[in-house]
Amino acid sequence: MNMLRNFLDLMKRIFLKISFNISRLFNEPKIKANQEKLLEKNYNKKNNILIIVLTSGYDMVHGGILSISSIYEETKKIGETYGAQTVLCSLPGEPLLLKYTKFKNKNYIFNFPLLLSYFNDLDCLIIHIPEYACGQFLKKISDKEYSILDNIDNLHINIMIQNIDVFNDNFIEIQKLKKRFPEVTGTTAHQNYSNIKNRQKFGFPLHKLSTYVSPDQYDYKNYSNKEELIIVSNDKHPQRSEVLKMLQKKLPHLKIKIIKDMTYDEFKNIISKAKWALTFGEGLDGYFIEPIFSGAISFSVYNHRFFTKDFESLDTVYENYDELIKKMPSDLKRLDNKSAYENYQKQQFNLCSKYYDHKEYIENLKLFYKGDYTYK
């Protein structure tokens, strides 16, 4: 039975890959033509200051893509004051994509080789690269594109460090990038790994940016307006099945909703209804923070690489998953009354608000473009 299931899964993956490649074959010429028209319509090719924000070429939605899209949108506003043009661009080697469709946005996405051929008189170029894609960038750009980049007087490569674990997994490729280009910096999404120790370890200036997330962007509902619902991240974890079985057994009245295959608007709508949230991800992530800003109480396991020390004081941030399995049912029952819920929810809300503020995020981004880095 397992062999048959594995065979069917393999056939499904092969079929999906073939379907995707056929779709690319037919769609990409049309996408490229549209990109060319949009470039000519919206961008002055004689402008000599350009900022490129690299993003995934796959039409999907997750925290990383939302964060990169926000960096692009806010950079576009800031860049205009400096006479710079800002372009969102798919990563070299990935499919051509004109626009993300899983969340509301007005952002068109362009092809990297097309940009370098269109803007052919650049004096200054800043390229933002996601931490996971540094090796891909080095391998996928052509000799011709390297030559163009090498002839730009002021070329600045910035690594968007959104996940320190992913950064560390790609550290060798990042060091190759640092050696290949004269000016490299890093911007960070979390307070906990924004420090002078990491700046010294990485060997380039480090600047805390934070993220687009802030309390004012969510539909906050109080205890009385919440449903008996817990949302759960779709991250893989060895004890995930054990945790979910425990919730089903000890809290049978609670509806469990796994967050997958939905748009960002659908996600924001469901977290506004949910009374509880549980993340199996890095801990201090969108599945933890965004439900809190929507009035939920979030549960997680403490991850020292992402959480700052003050999050250890939260009753629903556990030392490990064994402790979560042991304590979560009783903690959830204890907090499931208006007074206890609202007091503790306020504690979580205030702590997250300390680190996630949209105005501060914009100011940090402005400081970056002024070259005023947190850790030089």
C-alpha cells in the first residue's frame, strides 16, 4: 500500500511539473511582452539611479513575500525623494511572473536581464537579495550581466535577512557574494539577531529593519466576538502530529484550522475570528504575531534565535514541545474566560507592539538609504 501511495505521489509531482513547464512555455512570451510595455510606460530609461528588489518568481503568498513586497512599496516612496526608480524583479533563474495574485497589491514584477538591458546608463544600483537566494543569484546571472554590473560605479548589494536560520544555512554562498561585490550590507527582520556580534561575524554592515507588521493593520476583535477556533501554522515539525492529536483529544469542542491554500485576505479574516493561534515555525513569526494583533492568544515554543528574552515571561511560550503538550490544555482552559483572556491578551499585544511598529519600520528604511546603519 505504501509503495503504491509513494508511486502515485511521484506521478502526481511529475504531472504537475510537466504541466507547469508547458504553462511557462506558452505564457512567458506574453509576460515578457507585457513587462517590456510596462517598463517603457512607467520607467525612464535615462534615469541613472535604480533600486532593484528581488523576489520569488512563483505566484504564492507567505511572510517572506509579503515582507519583500512591503520593502519594495516603501522603498518606491522613499526613492522618489532621491531621484531613484525602484523595480520589483523576479530572481534570476525563476519563472517570469507579472504580478502576485494571492494578496492585494499593485506591484508589477520584471525580469532581471530585461532590467539591465533597459537601464543601460546607470551610475548607482542597489540590489536587495533574499538571504536564501544569494547562491542562486551568483550562479544564474550571465557573464554579460556580470560585466554590466562590474561597470556600474556605485553598486550596492543588500541581503534581506528575514530568517537567521536560513541565513546561516546559506552562509558560504553569502560569503562568496561578499567577496564578489565591493559593497555588501544586510538588513534584518528580527531584533534578536540584530547586534554587533553578528555584524562582526558576517563581515559587513548590519541594519535593523523589522517588518511591515504592526497593530493598525488588523481587524481586532475582543473575547466576546471570538469563535471556538484555533489556527495552526502549516510548518513541519517532528512533534506536530502529537500536538494536534492532543488538542483533538483534550479540547474536542475546539475547531482546528490549518493555515494553507488561502489568500492573505482569507488569512487575516480567519485570524480575526480565532480565539487561539499555534505556530510550529520559528516562534516569533506571522502565525504568532498577526493573530495577537487581531485579538487572539498565541502559543509557541521559545526559540532563542528569534525571540528576545522578554518573551520568556509569557505563559504560552513554552521551553520545548514536551512542555507545550503537558501545559497547553490547562493553560487554554484557564485563559478561556473574559477577564483572564483579556488581561493576558493585552500582555501579549503590548509586548509585540514594542517590537513591531510601522512608523519605526519606515524610519529604519529611510536610515538605510541614508547609509546610517545600526551596526557599521
